[in-house]
Amino acid sequence: MSWQDDAGRDLVRSFGDRMAMFVRGEGAYVWDADGKRYLDFLAGIAVNSLGHAHPAFVEAITRQASTLSHVSNYFATPPQLELASRLKRLAGTGPDGRVYFGNSGAEANEAAFKLARLHGGPGRPRILSLKDAFHGRTMGTLALTGKPWMQEPFLPMVGGVEFIDTTIEALDAALDDGVAALFLEPIKGEAGVIDLPEGYLRAARELTERHGALLIVDEIQTGAGRTGEWFAFQHAGITPDAITVAKGIGGGFPIGALITFGAAGDLFYPGTHGSTFGGNPLGTAVAGAVLAEIERGGLVDNAAERGTQLREAIVRLDSTLVSGCRGQGLLIGVALRHPVAKAVVAAALEHGLVINAPNDDTIRLVPALTIGDVEIDEFLQLFAAALHTVEDALVLDAPSEVSA
Ligand SMILES: Cc1ncc(COP(=O)(O)O)c(C=O)c1O
């Protein structure tokens, strides 16, 4: 029996076939069960901020596991309070910011959804979200996710959510004093690394403020320095009412958080929300160490610089497939001229490169924030090889110009 047989028999089928079986990682590399080495430019979907098995991650998890792993939220622990304070500082909440800890992105957004309901009450039942947005797979966060095909098998949805086009005009038209909150991703990652229109975040802040609605920014994919600021909303110089974070914050340890700004943080009161594991000392110690290492290593600036370097090199590649790049920092969407992204991902894997296709004509690159010249040079070689493999196949498949 192969591992493919085991996976096919024992795992639920909500994910497609696993593409490889990885057994070990170090830095920007992972190894499969046959000892083949891969350059990892997916990083667990924007999770492994420090790469694999980083000494700071390993040291924190080992130290904390041998000290105190879990006590429940009846009690405080030093790593939890230190992480809350660090997140407030990095997000720039000021003293009245507050943090709720969960264990995933979906849990952070569930908390944000409940925050929106507490704010809205019966008088403000409407919640706005963007078409094509992705906010998670639980019933609450699926209701916020603007992809009808994902919702369809699970109807009816949790009510009250309306999806709008991603234009300032559509937002202006939809907002009124019956709206509790607007949810948005600063860059729509799962939709294909789609940037917001110029000025959108500033307009969203102005308009939500005018109507008394909360502005809730989902930084689950964009946060932890990935876009070249600690959080992507900071590029726009605005102050949201809340942000949600997960993925890169824990660097591989499952953790998520809702961070509030100003009065929004006072909406929760005892009994309104909770999680057994959320904010436990193990997860918060690891996330604290990951964020400390991102700060110490200047990795937010590295994400900005390496992002620019990669983008410039990708559009110069000798390839007829690439039409341009979207995104910011080390959240990069490579736009393809043909809907062959899945074939490029498969070819890349053959060549020893892990990347991903959020849709048919986009390749998403979200490597560790630690990458440098060596990884970038190797990436460019492997990516070009994968593109050429697919280009050659396209040429072979193209109908002959001289037909009988
Ligand atoms: C923007 C965004 N929000 C929410 C989520 C859900 O996070 P999780 O898979 O940790 O529940 C994701 C995951 O891809 C995401 O990219």
C-alpha cells in the first residue's frame, strides 16, 4: 500500500489528492518521503514566516512545552499577555486595543462576525462583504465568503450578509445606517491575489465611519509582515475598528486572533465568546517568538525588498505565459495568459518547486519572509523550467496551422 492509498482511504475527501508526502523541512526547503528536495514558495499557504524548523520557533516551542502548555482561559499566562501587548503595538492600536485569541483564521473571523453582531444589534442587521472574498470555511465565515459555489452545498447561510462589487461606488451605494460592519481583505488572496482599487481602504474607512459601521480588515493572509508592512492596512494610513490575523503569526503553530481598536474592544462581555485552546501558553509563546524574530531580522523590510526583486525578475523571464504580477511584498500573484496554472504547479513540483494556483490563470507565491538571493535565483530557474514545460505542451496541443 502506498501513502496515496492510505490518504485516499483514511482522510475525508474535502481536499483533492495530496500532491506529495513531505517528511522534513529546513529553511525554505522541504523533503519528500523519497528524499527529493523542494524549494518551498508556498510556505504552508503564507504560514511559515520563518521557513521550516527555524531555531527561534524550535527553541520557543520546546521551552514552553517543558514549562506550561495549557491552563484554560480561567487563568492568565505570561506568553499570552506578552503576545497581546506585542500585537497591539505592531498593529498600532494604542492603549485601548484588545486581543481575542483563537486557533485559526476562521476562528478569528468568527469572533469578528460576533463583534459585528454585538455592534449592530437589532437596529443594524446588515453586514457587507466583497464578492469573491474568502474569509473561511466554518458556517459563519462561509457566510462572509463571496463565492456562491462554496456556499451552495451548505445553504441556508447565516443571515444578514450582502455581497457588493469591489468599487468605491458600490460601497457608497450599499452603506447606510443599518449596516453593522464591512468585512474586507486588503488583497484578495484566495480569489487570485487581487489588489483593491486605488484609494479603496481610505474610502472604506471614511464611509463606514460616516455611517457608524465597523471596518473589519481580514489580515489573515496579508498580516505578519508579508506585504512589507506589519499589516496591509498600514500601507493606507487608516485605523480600522478590528483586524483578524492567523497564518504567519504562528509561523506553523495554529493560532488566530481578533485585534480591536478603540471602542470596538468593549463590545464583548463575559460569556459572549470563548475557546478552550485559544491563547494557550504554547501557541502564544511560539507566536511571540516568531514575531520577535520577524522584528529582530528586519523581515518586514525584507518582504518588501524581496517582493520587488521577485516581481521585477518574473516579468523579465523568457516566457510567453506570464502577463504580469499582482499583490504586494511577498504575496505575489503571477498572472498567466492561459488558464494553465494547475499544469504549471504540477510541472513546478516535478522540477522541485512548491507553488500554488488559487485560480486557473494565477500562480500564488508566498514564500518565507526570510528568503534571500540564493532562494530567489533558484526559484527563477525552477519557475522558468516549469513555465517552459507547460509552454512546450501548449505548442504541441495547438492545432496545426496548415490543415488539410
Ligand atoms: C483572507 C483569509 N481569511 C480567512 C482564512 C481562513 O483561515 P483558516 O484556514 O486558518 O481558517 C484564510 C485562509 O486561507 C484567508 O486567506
